[in-house]
Amino acid sequence: MGDNPFPLDKDGLLEAYRTMRTIREFEDRLHLDFANGQIPGFVHLYAGEEASATGIMMHLRPEDRIASTHRGHGHCIAKGVDPREMMKEIYGKVGGSCAGKGGSMHIADLDVGMMGANGILGAGAPLACGAGLAAKHRGNGDVAISFVGDGASNQGTFLESLNLAAVWNLPTIFIVENNGYAESTSRDYAVAVDSYVDRAAGFGLPGISVDGTDFFAVYEAAGEVINRARKGGGPALMECEMVRFYGHFEGDAQTYRAEGEVVDLRENRDCISKFRSAVEGAGVVEPSEFDEIDAQVRVLIEEAVAAAIVAADPDASELLTDVYVSY
Amino acid sequence: MTTLVGTRTITCREAINEALDQEMANDPTVIVMGEDIVGGTGSPGEDDAWGGVLGVTKGLYAKHGDRLLDTPLSESAYVGAAIGAAACGMRPVAELMFIDFMGVCLDQIFNQAAKFRYMFGGKAETPVVIRAMVGAGLRAAAQHSQMLTPVLTHIPGLKVVCPSNAYDMKGLLIESIRDNDPVIFCEHKALYDLSAEVPEAPYSIPFGEANIVQEGSDCSIVTYGMMVHRAEEAASTLDSEGISCEVIDLRTLSPMDIDTVIESVANTGRLVCVDEANPRCSIAADVSAQVTQQAFGSLRAGIEMVTAPHTPVPFSPALEDAYIPSATQIADAVRKVIAG
């Protein structure tokens, strides 16, 4: 085995790989099962973007909070939500993360600090300010992360939140996951500034932009802004420039993309392939060790799907429960 | 009337201030935020110059310091932050100033706070209170005078409170802060200087319990907020004509104590619903529908509604006075149902 040139020890590298592979397998399987008509509603897949969720979340503890987006499966898995409960949730079944009442766009698990995927674009940013405010009030060094895409980076809620977090010096980090498309509309058309670092500067925040398909770039930059926030250094904005392997939602024919675009991205900008070849190339992890994780992840997701299919539908009485704590 | 032990006569403004003060002293997770609620943060003059635009939070900063937060003019961000902090174990009270500003942060209220518990399978609690001024009468025109209680009452997951007097303001605000669901606490701006006897010690009034302000046998008048006083005025006029009215103050609109209304109608056989809101889908319309569905057999006459017209709130004092339901309109409606 060679010397380890990476910022994580071998266990950490294997953990990162397992998380990214779990997300990929989860999303690839949903892609197939949606096409088969097995999945109710609609789903927005995170495949191709795994390095962002994983590289950021590896710095977090369960008490840290995240506010996610409609494309939230990857954030959930990386933050520690059980993929088996997530799959049941996406099938709308008993035993789902939200008892089948939320679905893909609303998966939450407050016990592990996941404040919810969100069907309203940009809505998580004020909530993450609130989580940051609660952490600051308690003075325990917790942080909050707000995820938005390049699309929701234009929402007033997001822009107001950048200002509020700066004014209150909150331990809230804003991650712009720029995959180049707001649904079908290109980032270059819809975002007036060329650089999110410039946008951050306009709000008095430090900004940093990284290649979101490079796990190590994400990991190191996230570590810097998160640790700074933990010590009272305040908010920051970080752009992960990344790629989306599937459409905005499943069923999207993606005719707005260039011919061969996705093929090229899968070949040259697959964050998992890049991670694996770098780590294997350095001789830190054997190919067989990665293969073993691949096999375990396949079994996990296969079992998750099988369990979701046979899980019971919620009882009709569940329709009326949990609107209020008391009423 | 003799003053009860431990009570004094204070205004609605003072009652709200006292409720916030006592709950902040009682529970370190209670924080208060809003535009100008300290009023002077970062300015060269006094730190707490304003205490809110109408002085409701004046003096609290001196006692509780940085648990009162002036916010940027940024309702989506700070109302959302209050909701996010509530989901993380705090008990924030956010002041929206005028409820009309709900338009710029409604997503955080009705898509986020109201939905968390249900959408997350019963695992979330969001104990946030959003205080806002409601109602017309201050010549504040169309964007600062609305009675939007029906809009909020429509949303499952929200509780809606709209007190009519200082005693209820204090008790219901303390209940709102201690409650574990999102509460919209509506303060009628024309009531701030109205006084009542209020106990000094903290107390709470349960949600969903209407108050029978005045008992009567000929007609029930059901209302809330500022209109309680107009209804009492009408009842007084009618009393001199030999018509006995029962005036019911709903106090909370969600949950709503429809049982008390139905019991009253069982005795009087007649109902007038009064609402400062616009008529369509109003609280008055809701009460009328519920009584019709549940107690049609008790009714000896058709139900009458007295509401604002289906218009924005006008500015001109002459027009605004015509907009707000009057004691005369209420009395006329009662006479109409009595005549059958």
C-alpha cells in the first residue's frame, strides 16, 4: 500500500465511497423503477452530484442541521437518514421516514439533523438561518447548512437569508449546487453574475467555488467554511459546480441538453469514478475493497426496494393524524 | 366594579408586553424578533428607541438583551428563521408588524410551518408564534388594514388567535408561546389603548374556548376581535328595545369553539355572524355554514352576516368608516332576524 496523500484516512475514504455509491445505487434504481411505473408522484434524482453531499456532510455531526431541496435524496443519505426508510417513504408506505405522508420531496429526519427536503425552491435558506440562530443561542458550536441549486439561488428567500445570516453572524453555510440547469433553464441564462464568489461578496460573505465533481475539493473547502462557522466566524457561501446525470425530474426527455452532453459527463466528470481512480491510483485502497462495498450497496438497495414493495399502505385513519400536536 | 386581588387595569399594549416579558423570564428558549421591535439597534441614538412601531415591545430589550432581535426588512428571511429555530427547539415569537406583510412571507407560514408536522409523519414540532397587527380604523389604507384571519384559518396546521381585550391578550399570548404548534396571534391595532383588569401573575387561556361576553335569549351574535365591542354596542341599543342578545367572542378561530355557538343558538334560535373580514369565505361564513350543518333545527330564522364589503380597505376616513361593520349594521341585522 502506498502513502496516503488524501485528507482522510483509509476508513474515511471507504466511508466516503460507501456514501457516494449508496446514493448512486439508490438513484439509479429509482430511475429504473420510475420508468417501470412503480413510483407514485415524481422524483428528482441526485445522481452525478454525490461528491457534494458526501464531502460536506462528512464534516457534520448529528446535531448539525441541514435544509435540503427537492433534489434531496443524496443529502438525506449523506446526513444519515436510513435508505430503507427513505425508499418506503418514496413508495408512500408504512415505515417510511415520514410515515408515507411526505414523499420524495419532503423526506425529513430531525433526529439526525435533516430538516427536510423541500418542494419550495429556496425555502430552506431561512429555515437554516433559524437553525443557525438556535445553535448560536445555545453556543454549542453546531452549524446549519442550506442547500440550493443554481435555480433557487435566484430566489428572494435565498438572497434575504444571505443578508440575514451575515447581519446576525450566524453559523449557517449556504451551498449552491450548480448543476447548470434550473429545471430546463440554463444557469448561464438565468444567473446574472458569472461567479457565485462575486454574489457572496455582494452580501458581505466569504465565497468559494469548487469543482463539485471532485470529492476532495469539496471536502477541503467545506471543512474550512464549516470549522470557521463553528468557531463563530459566521456564514459563507460555497458553490459546487457539478453535473446532473438525469433530467430535472424522471420522465424529462432533456431535449434542452446538447447531444452527447450526458454521455460525455458520465465519461469524464463522474465524481465517483474520479474518486475511485484517484484513491486506487495512489494505492491506498485495493480495487477489491471498493468492489466489496459496491456489492454490499447493491444488496442494501435491493432489500430496501423489496421491503418497500411489500410494506403496507398507511391505514386510512392516518389521513387525520398529526396535523397538530394538540387541537 | 371592585378590583380583584393581584389585578390592575392595564391596556392591551401593556398586557402583550407583560406576557412576552413573563414568558421570556420563564423560559430561556423564548426569543423575540421583528422589524424595529427593539428599534434602534446599530443606530447612534437609544438602543431601544421604539420597542416596535406601536411601542408594544418597549422596555423588553433592557430586561432581556439579545434575546430580542431587530431584523432587517426581510420578512421571508426572519419569519422563516423563527420557524427554523422553532423546529430546532426554540420558542420564537416573530412580529410581522402588519398582517398585510404576510404576502411576502406566506410560503414560510403556510408551506413550511403549517406542514412540517403532518408532512414529516408527526415527528416535527414547530412552536413558533407570529404576532401581527390586524384590522382597519387607523386610516392606514389597503395594505396596512386587512383582517386576514380567514386566510390563515383556512390552513390546516396553523392556529389562529384574535383577542378582543387586555385580559385575553395576555392569557392567550402566554398560551400561544407555550403551545407546541405554529400560532398566528392577531392583534387588532385599534385595541392597543383599551384597558381591562388583568392579573399581574402569568396565566393562560386555553384555545378553543369562546367567551360569552353577554348572555341573552332572543338572538346570538358571534364575532371576535374589535367587532366584539361593536356587537356589545349593538346589543346595548337593542336591549333598550326589549331585544335580548347573547354576544359570543370566539377568541380563537382555529381551533374554533363551535359547540358554544350551537348551544347558544339552541337557546335563542337566531344567529347573526359579525366579521371585520371581507365576506367571501370569512369567519362569519364559516360559522354560518357550521351552524346550518349541525343545528339547522334550532334556527327559527335565516342567519344574517355582517361583514366588511368585498373591497380593499379604503383610505378616506369617510370611506373607511363606511367599510368597517358598524353597531348600527349589527343592530339592523338582529332586528331583521327577529322579524323573521
